[in-house]
Amino acid sequence: MPEQAAEPPLEEAVEPGSDESPRFSEAEQARKAELQARREELGIPYQFYINLANATFYERYPDQRDRTLTDGAEDEEWRSRWDAIAAEWLDLLEANLSPESRRQLGSYDEGDREQWKQQANQLYVGSRSLYDLADAEFFRLFPQAKDFIDQPIGQVWQGIVFDRLKALQDGSMLEQVQFDTGTYDKQLEGQLEPGEGRVYTANLSEGQILRLSLDAPSDATQLSVYLPRPTSDLPALLEDSTDTTWSGKLPQSGFYEVVVVSTASEPIDYQLELTVDNVTSSPVEPEEPEAPEAKN
């Protein structure tokens, strides 16, 4: 996304309905009033809304970057295009972010991300797994996005991370695998919506043999297996892979994380089988790994 403008491309510093608002036609004033009402209802901060719509406006119409739209008839078409972009963003944010995450757009920062890592770690989940869940949804919506963390759209990614953390905390995207007494095999199954994922944690021991098998539509999922304590030499056993099987001797004791995310455009069913040669039940405190801001 392009760098945000210093000011809006049109006189949006005062929203419609004020004595200071531009003298638009009745139809345009009604359109802007509707946008204002929707933004306020959705709880989206005003300045963030302006920055986000501006970034998209300038991306689509780069020839407009060096000018501010007037409130005259000569710019009526350009103002209509800006309003259409703003409406698109309101639709997208309403459909894909929770009310709580929308209210904080524009204010997310590195401190929030650090806090989210710590909260995920309390669930024996590392930030890589959390970011896998967020990336699956973000890149479904914005498949061409890159270098976005400091752009207005980066706030949308962070809003998704916030929502995915809540989904881990309420258990809707997280399950701790428990093996029944005397058994060393676990069959897991579920359905994933486009851009959705699940994290499975299992407390395993160094030297155990782990075997994974994922039954899902071809090229519709990505599978990751993260260690309790990733290192620079071994950050993961499997990461964002289209492979559906993995087996090997485990190099550490602690909570392993198996992440399944959907890259499909339709809901998919999946089955995941975990097999180990023996089972431990003594919890081991995980350590939070260093993680990138986002996986591009």
C-alpha cells in the first residue's frame, strides 16, 4: 500500500452536517452523511478511516497524489470515487473484524503485539502460530499485500491478530491434544472457513517419534509444526507447508504446536492424525520465541 497522505484528498476534516461542511449537492451530502453514520456505528476511528481510504484512493489514482480535491463541481466525480472506496472499507471492516478490534484501529503498536505474544504464550502457543492464523485471513483479503506493517492496512492485520488471539483464548481455534490412557494415536477433525485455521498443542518428550497425517483437499491447506523453543538453526519442523505428512524424532520436550490453516475459497473438511510412540503428561513451561512482525 502507498504511504499515507498528510491530509485527505478532499475536505473531509469536517464531516457533513456542520455549518463548516463543504457545499456539496444534496445527493452528495446524503451519501457522506450515510458514510459518517456507518463509520460511527461500526466504531471506526475517524482519522484512521481517512488514512485508510486515502491510501487506497492514491493507489488507484496515483495522478491525484499531489493535489487536494476541491468542493467544486469539477471534482465531483473524484469525490464520488473516494466515497466509494470509503464504503468498500466500511463493508470489509464490518465483515471481517470484531467491534472491539475495530474500535482500536489506528492505535495498534509494537507494545500491543508484544502483549499479545505473552498472552498467547500463556496458552502454550507461540507468536508464530498466532501469526499463522492472522496471516491466513489477511492474505485471503489482501493477497498482494507486502511491507504493510507501517501502512494503514497494517492496522487491519493487527486487528485480525487481536481477534485471532481472542479465538485462541475462547478455545474456538485452539485444542490441547490429550491421548487416552494406553493409546498413542489421536484423530482430530473439523471444518475450516476460507482464511480460518486451528492450533493443536501436544505436550511431548525429546526422543519421541511423532507422525502427522493431514487429510484435506489438495492445495487447500498449509501445515506448520513448531517446537517448544525454536532456535535460529531450527525455527520449525514444518512451516507454511503444503505437505500433508511429517514424521521424525522430536528434538525437545515441551508443548509442540500443530497449525492447520485453509487457503481454499470455500469451506473445507479436514482430518488430522497424530501418532506418537509413547505419551507424557507432565507440563513443561514453554518459552516465547523471537518472531517476525508478520510472515510475508
